[in-house]
Amino acid sequence: MTDRKRLGRSPRPRSGVSGRRGASAERPSTQLIGPDVELGRGVVIRDFVNLYGCRIGDGTRIGTFVEIQRGSRIGRNCKISSHTFICEGVTLEDNVFVGHGVTFINDRYPRATTADGALQGGDDWECLPTLVKRGASIGSGATLLCGITIGEGAIVGAGSVVTKDVAPGMIVAGNPARALRPVTARDGAVSSQKPGRGSRQGP
């Protein structure tokens, strides 16, 4: 499966140090890491990555062509594959897997301008948070709408469009994503919660 492939090799991966800010003398020119980024220990960052105002937990790996925006929180030992966009308001708990080309959304009704035709500013729209809980996996090419929670140990199939909460330990897929079945030990289950408890499953 494509999602299980390791991040592709790339020169000059960068390892972070706990509590260290993003700007440093040895930072490669192919990495745009803001001075307000907080990196944990052992973080690996590939080339052509854009990070600003976010927090990255210990041991997390970030693939090529990833952008993580201000206010995002990434837990420990996460894997974020190439070409993924993580916007403001997104929190990934520990041990979360994110496949290639995954897109998070934080504005339910996006507009370029206000009613009077002026370009929108930060006060003209509402940022709705998204939470991906411990041990969940998001397949390549998935799109996650805002204001939802992906439950602990859940799996979102590749190419899915997730519009509602996903229950802990549940596999969902499709557009819109729908519950298929619970995760089992054969699927590499990591959640101790029983499927269907704690949050709504997919639509």
C-alpha cells in the first residue's frame, strides 16, 4: 500500500532540539522554517517544507513539500507524508499517520472578499478546529473538512472526503466518508476504545 511506504529519501534532513525555535544558522535554504516554530527532539524535516507558528512533537517526521500553518499542533512520533497541507486550527495527537497529499480545511464558507468587495482579513472569517486523535491514520489524497474529530485509532481511506466526526477504532472511506467496519488487530489496531464510543462515526 502506498500509505505504508517510508518517506522518500531527500538530502539534508533536519533534526530539531526540544524547545528550539525554527530559525538557525545551519537551516538549509530549501526549508522555510519560521523563528516561531517549536521543534521537539529528534524531529526530521525533509526539503521544500514551509513551517510557521506551529509546534512539532518529539520524533515526528515531515516529508517533502509539506506546509504546516500557524497555530497547528503536531504530537510526538507522527508521520506526515509529502505534499500535505495542515492549516491553522488543526491538532494531531501522538502517533498519527498522515498520507501523501492530504488536505485539511479550516473555513466552512470560504470567500475571497467581504460583502462590500474588500479582500477578507483575519477578522472576516471563523477558523473551525479539527482534532485527529492518538494513533489515527489518514490515507493519501483525503480531504478533511473543519470542525470535526477523527477518533483514536480510526482509519480514513485514501481519497476520502470527511465531513463529520469519525468514531474511535472505525474505518471510513468514500465521498462523503462512511463507516465501513471496525479496525481489527489484523489492520494494526492501536485503540483500546470500542468502536462507536466517544464520537459520531462518519456520515
